[in-house]
Amino acid sequence: MTAPATSHPAFTEFAIPATWQSVDFLSDLHLSDSTPRTFAALSTHLRCTRADAVFILGDLFEAWVGDDARQEGFEAECVAMLSEASSHRFIAFMAGNRDFLVGPDMLSHCGVMHLADPTVLLAFGRRLLLSHGDALCLGDIEYQRFRAEVRGAAWQQRFLSQPLVARRQIARDLRAQSEQHKRQQQPGEWIDLDPAATRKWMEAAHAGNFVHGHTHVPASHQVATGLTRHVLSDWDFDHAAPPRADVLRWSRSGMERVAPSR
């Protein structure tokens, strides 16, 4: 059973400076204290890329349990990395399904711009639709119900009012449930973006191209005549063999997939 395609959301627009030559898009790094190689790869890319800006389209973190967590441990290392990167180039962040609790305090402290989901990027004389992608996976009814609940102000207020140690345990429990669900899936069984809803979003945004993450299945797909969606890769330098990562770079000449800078 597939949920009905919903009406399209409001689209925030952001125009890049005319001086920019290229923009990098990446997502689904799922950083945690158990991914030191992935953390190092991202740190190097943010420092060495030739792009003028890096747009992170969700799931930068495996879990984010509140901005007060940034004061210590692994989260403090992430804050330092982002702060250093934003001193050299423009960094933007869009929340994903793992890190939707990243708040304005955290981003302001790091010098990172918040991107609404979805956003239309105006660059090189074109319009590009950006989203994490999970809002369009309408076939996953259970997830969409969960998403609506945890994105609500009441749930977030209750969650953030709990002690930090309790929030960390809840995040671990949710992650364990997610991993168990994955193990129960059949090989190749995953839910992609709803085609009709995706087309409706792109047409409403007047965007011929759409960039998103979430599904971890990098490819470019023709949605309809003149409409193409580009799926970002997840990053895994710690547990995948060979390591898995790429960057989608947009410039006046078009889209290209490149390896992370070294």
C-alpha cells in the first residue's frame, strides 16, 4: 500500500553569489564516535575541496540528541571541524531523519547556514531542488507516521526536557530497532521516493533537477521529460569494503560525481 501523494510544500529559495564557480552536495555521512575514518575523510574534503560551498543534505550525524550535547566528546570534535571549515568556505546544512534536532544554536556557533527542506537553489541561471528525501518516501507508512510525530513541537519538547544521558540511550535504542528492521528486509528491499509526488514537487518548484540523499542508492533518474533527480551517496570509510563515498559537484557546465578531496 502506498500513501497518497501529498500537495507540495512551500519552497524556500536561496540564490548563490555570482562569484561562485561550483557547489558540492553530500549527505548521509552518519558520523559517530565509531566512524573515525569517515570523520577524517569529511574533514579533509571540507578543508581541501575546490568548490566555493558545501551543502550537506541531511544525516551528517548518526544521531543528534540536542544542541547541549556539543559541549563534550565526539560532538565537540564535530563542532570544531565545522567551525574550522566555515572559516574557509560557505557551509550549509539541511536536517535529515537522523539529525533533525540540530538547532539554530549549534549552527550559529559553527558558522553554518540552515537550509529548509525543501529548498530551491538558484545558480548558474538554473533552479535546483534540494531535499533530504525522506519526506517523499511515501510507501513507508510506518516511517511517515513516526516522522510526523518526532518533527512535532510537543514530541521534541518532551524529548529535549530529559537528561542528556537518557536522550543518548533513547537514540541508541532507536538505532538498534532500525538495524533490526534492516536485517529483516529481503535483499534489495527498500523504499524509494514516490514517483508522482517527486514529479509534483519538481514541477511546482519549476526545477529541472532535484538532488537528495536518504536512500543510499546513488544514481541519476529521469523523472519525466526534462526532469532529473540525482541521488547522493552515503559515506562509509569505516565498515564498507571498499570505502563508499562520492560528492555531487554542480557548476555552470553541469553535474559531475567526484571523489572526496584528499
